[in-house]
Amino acid sequence: MDFRFLFLQPQGRLAPVPFARGLILLTGALMVITILAAVVLPNFGVLQYALIFPYVCLFAKRLHDAGLSGWLWLAFLAGFGFANLLLSAVLLPVLSPDAFAIQAEVQKLMESGGFNAAFQALEARAQEYARLSVVTTVTAFLIASALTGFAAFRMRSDPKPNHHGPPASGEADTFS
């Protein structure tokens, strides 16, 4: 598997199997960064931004394989964001009750003291909240990533050459 082609070139086409492998690698890297940022060092989270372009390249090539524009990756991003937000809201009280208690305190403070007071309280407890909610954050991220990845994986490949190139090989390549 050519990692440069997979993660750093948005042109071309990508069959479902190499797409799935690349998505698993990127998701694993992002999960590790998220956990380290929440538990060890908050500034470590800045590394997440370095993975945006590889995600764009991966999804764009998969969309190209289906004969679609790579810009439709924005629809996958919106779907991922919505699913992640919904899952976080549903899972927070179940998986991270202490973080949910902090969120409830901040909401009560916002009702009584206004937006500024709530923002300052949340800012003071941000690291604690991130640490307490890491299980929910990672779980929601993995489920949302799996849903959007599955949708891209299941897209029908264009069997004929299109303006993005010849059909992508669907063979199970080995990592090299």
C-alpha cells in the first residue's frame, strides 16, 4: 500500500478495501491523539489538524471511484459532525456521569448568571471536563467514523474509466 498516494494525494481513485484500511489507520491515529490530549497534555490535540488533509484525500479518492466529485466529502463531514454530536449528547450521561454533572452545573450557572459566567466556569474546568468525558468522546467518535466510513465503503465503484482515472483495483493489497 502506497501511503503517499493514500494520504497525501487527492487525485485518483480508491477501491473500498484500501479505503477501509486507510480509514482504520487514520481513525486509530486520531483516537490516540484525542486520548493523549484529554489525559496527558491538552496542547497535544493540535496534532488532530494534521490529519484533516489525509482524511480529505482518502474520501475524495473514494468518491472519485464512484464517479463523484471529491467536494462531496463535505457531506460526509457534515454527517459525521451530526452523528458525533447526537451520539455525544446521548452517551454522555451514560458513559461519563461526572462530566455530565459538570455540564449540568454550567447550564444552571448560565440560567442564573448568564453566558459569560457559564463560559468562565467551563473554561476553569475544561481540562477536568475533557478528562472525565474522554470515554464518551472516543466512543461517539468511533461510532460516527464507522457510520460515515461504512457509507463511503458501500458506494458502488464506477466499473469504467472516468475523468478521475481508470478503475481502482479492488484487490486486497498487503501493507508495504
